[in-house]
Amino acid sequence: MAKLGELARVIRSKNAGPFEITLDCLFDDPAVYERIKRSNAVTKETIARLYGLREDKIHHLVFFDQALGFKVTIAREVSSGSAGDRDVYGAQQHAPLMDLEVEMEEDGP
């Protein structure tokens, strides 16, 4: 088991408009990226659990092979900049993703 934050080159979050946040996870090793993708550790169910959201609040989960990464777009609890917003830029929302435990399957002979 390894934490996603130990395996990824970049994990970040940012606004995707006033009502959504995007989480980006990029790898610099194609083999690690493929293992993460095949592990099924990153799913809407997993993201919902990590962020305490219902699955229908996960708007997108897409793997981009060309970029060696994946993107998750989630609904914000409150719109950016409104009363109750704790992170107007959405730049501090990636921490739960960093701690995601991933079981890395080994390549066969």
C-alpha cells in the first residue's frame, strides 16, 4: 500500500467555476500511472467517501492517458466567495486525495 501523494508528481485543486472544484493528479512515471488506473482505487465512490459527499456530487472523473493523470470535478458546498466559503480559490481541497491508500498490483513475469 502507498499513499497517492507519495506516487503522484502533482496533486492540486482549483476552481472550475463558482460551483465546482477540480482535483488534478499527474504522474511522471507511465508504469505508476497505469497501475493506479488499473487498481480501481480512484472511483466516484472513493472520492465521495474521501470528501464526505454523495456520489451524485462527483460530476466528472476522467483519466487522461496522454497526460498521465486524472481529473475529478466535484460540486462545492457553497459557491466560491459566498458566505461560508472557506477557500475562495479552491486551492486547498486536494489534501484528502493525497492520503488515499492505493494497493499497487505487481506486474507479472
